[in-house]
Amino acid sequence: MVISGKLLRDALISGANNIFNNKVEVDELNVFPVPDGDTGTNMSMTIKNAVDELQNTPDGATAGDVAKKAASAMLRGARGNSGVILSLLFRGLSKGLAGKETASAEDLSTALKIGVDAAYKSVMKPTEGTILTVSREAWENTAALAKTSISAAEFINAYIEEAKKSLEHTPELLPALKKAGVVDAGGMGFIVILEGMYAVLSGGAMIALAGDTKPKTPAAAAAAEQEPAYSYNAEFVIKKTNEARDTAALRAVLETIGGNASVVDDDGIVKVHVHTNHPGKALEEGLKLGELDTVTIENMRKTQKDVIKAGSQGSKKAPAAITKDTGFAAVAAGAGIEALFRDLGADQIVRGGQTMNPSTEDLLEAIEQTPAKNVFVLPNNKNIIMAAEQAAQLTDRNVCVLQTRTIPQGISALMNYDPSDDFKANRAAMTEAIDRVGSGQITFAVRDSEYDGHKIKQGDILAMDNGKIVFTEKSLTKSLVKLTKRLLTSSSSFVTVLYGADVPDEDANEAYEALRSKISSDIEIALVNGGQPVYYYIISVE
């Protein structure tokens, strides 16, 4: 048996539905406890982009045409490192099936090998025990089988079984996985997609989206996947007056009426976030703790409909005319941080960062809207670098993706740009500047975890030194002082503190005064309202 274009199309949609249905379970395999653009979500959004493209593909399309359309859409919709690697694996499928009416077992094996090679080449330092290992070992252990008389569907089933064996071994290759008692999230997500595809390839029905009673047409599947699980996004701050009531009780109630619940108690100021269909109940429970200070409630379904409507009415922008030699595109979130990057010369801002990984398409558009022959891209997050590098390959402009993993690194790079130097000299100077700056972030734990020697509880304040968790705290102010002192060196002369959307101005100023009293007067300290989500404070030390 070979796979026709129609069968491959339906299998891809089924795989996309399966990862959407199981993305939370895949997300929960992430061992890093900070808020993140989680693996399952990123992989689901990546392949969902292919569903949107495939929904109008005719039944008579060839396997090669279907694979090409899916791979192109996935590459442009790729989000996060896991999404980029997934798109490269399917790009291999496209190359291996190019010009083919149908796909045999040997065709699929050849295509998977192309994808595995491309995925490995895309990572500067490939880490074993990840989706890379799972996809490679599954291919190695089925390559000989593909040359027999086995059917294409039987080959995929065998590949899945070998992938599962490899996945079970990932904790032996990555100590963090073994300590947490989990397998690799990316490898699991890949298998979930393949299992969804096999449901169709084996002659069964297309996997429907969770909650549906019948398989979806491509158009219906795409529409259903976009539907939010809850109607409202509620965020509010409580000035705690009932000290006898535990915030854990509030979190427990929120989890029964919604999802994505977060309750952080910082010296009597309780910050709450939840997605729910009953925001009134959430507020009532909050009142049991004390007085409501600020309340924000957003209708997510209405917002989604507005976005979809705007997208359907719009069209892709034409590239900006080149009017200068060098330009910049930066990824940032928060009005203050975005303004800071613009003041430093950024032509385009891509809104995103931690928990909000922009797609390859988003980054490509920013590059092409920069009116310059040479474009420097500042990802400012380690999980965005790969998507930026893929975007750089899709444009005719000369692009350099600087390896900025934090906002302070991005700011430092821009500050060291010299318009009198050429592209090569600036690339060297800006790269050197990235290594000189110390970056600190203070955020909260989204899950219980034991990570790198730290026993962490959901809601704990986490302090990170250049991306590494170094301690937990109960007080934001103490965290700021302690982390900044840790970042300082004998040559440090300037500290910038960017405070986030969840930190009131009054609290930020008090924290600044506490920091000022503990740091040498020889060191200049600047306090800036960054307005960023996720991070209470971002600290830059130079």
C-alpha cells in the first residue's frame, strides 16, 4: 500500500488535531518551572498553520504537492525551538516526496532521513535526549525495514514504535529529565502527531478535536482549534486584609472554574490570573482575601473574532523599499521596553518573548518591513533564535541574527552599534557586547518542580542569573536586591532595572530605594517602567 495525496492530507490534519488535544499533557513534561512558550503549544501552533493551508487542497492533489504545501506552511508558522525542528522534519518529507504521485515506505524513510539531517544541522550544539534523538533513532531502526515489501502504513507504525523506545530512553541522556521523572516533551509531541497521522493511514477515521462528536472537514478543524476554552481572561490584584485565609484556597477554587490559574502572594499583595467562563465567581473568591485593587477582564472570544476578521480582511504587506544601509528588527513585549528599543534605533518591533514565541512568518515580515539592505535581528530569547534564523533564509536581504537571549543583551547590542563602521565590524562589536552584559530576571514558578538542586513550589518567586535559576524567594524586593548584588562584578558601573506590568509604580520605587541603599554609590542605577509581562523585574548590569 502507498499513500495518496488525499490520504496524506487527511493524515496531517488528524495529526494536528491529536497534538492539539494532547498539548497540555505535552506541555506538562517541561521540567523548567518558569512561564514558557511550552513545547506542546508551540508544536500544535506550528502544524496548525499547515491545517489552514491544507483545508482547501483538492482530493486529487499528489502526495508531493500535499507535503510541499504542509512543509511551507509549517516553516512559516514555526514557533519556538520545538516548532522549528518539527517544521524541518516535515520539510524533509516535502523534499523526499517531491514530484511523487504517491508515497511508499521507502519514500517515507528517505524523506525522514532528509528531515533528521536538516534538523541536526539547524542546531549549533545538538543535545541528545530530545526530539532530535527520537526522530534519528526511529529512522535508524526502520531504514532496513523500509526496503522490504512492507506497506507505507506499516512502516509508519514501525517508526512510531521505535520512536517510543527512543523516547523512553531520553531520561538516561538528559539528567534533568531523569530527576524530574519525565521523558522529553518534544519527542513526545512528535510521536503524538505521528499517532494522529497513523489513525488515518491505517484505515481509521480522522481524529477529531476534543469535544467534537464527528471528524472535521479541514475548514472546520481549523476553526475549532482556534476557539478559546474559556470566554474571559481575568486579572486582578488584592490588598490582603484577611491574613487567616490561605491563598491556596483561592487557587483551588479558580482551578475548578477555569484554567491557567496563577495566584502570587507578595507581602500581602495578591496577584491573580485565570481563564474562566465565570469571572464574577473569581472576583467573589478574591474578596474573601481582602480589597480588590485593580481588575482587568478581557472577552477572549470577542478578541479572537476581531483578530480573525482583521486577518481575513488584510493581506501580506509588500516588502519595504530599501532606503538605508542597515536596520534592526527586535523582539520585545511591554510598552516601555518597546519604546526603549525604538529609541535605540530599532525599525521594527515584533511583539513577543517568553510565553509568546513569534512565528517564523512574524519575524520574516519584520525583516522585510525594515527599509534596509542589511538587517540585524535581535530575538532576545533563546527560544526565538531558531525561528529567526529560519526567517533569515526566506528573504533576499542580508540578515544577521544576533544571539541575544535576553532583553538586556539586545539593548547592549544596539547601544554598541556604530553607524560609521561597516556591517562586519558592527556584527563583531555587537556580538562582543552581548557577552559583556549580565542579565537577571525575576518571575514566578508555574509548576511544582525540583530543578538544578532547587525544590520549587508553584507560585514561588524565581530569580535567574543569565537564564539559570539561582534562588527562590517570598519577597520581590529582597529578590531584586539579592539578584542584583549577585550580578555585580568589580568592573560593573551601571545597573538598569526594568519593572513589569504586574509591579505597581509605588512598589517599584520602594524596591529601587532598597536597592540603592545596598549598592555602592559609585554604581549608577536606572529604574525604567518596562511594562513587560511574565517578568516582575529584568536587570541589566554592565
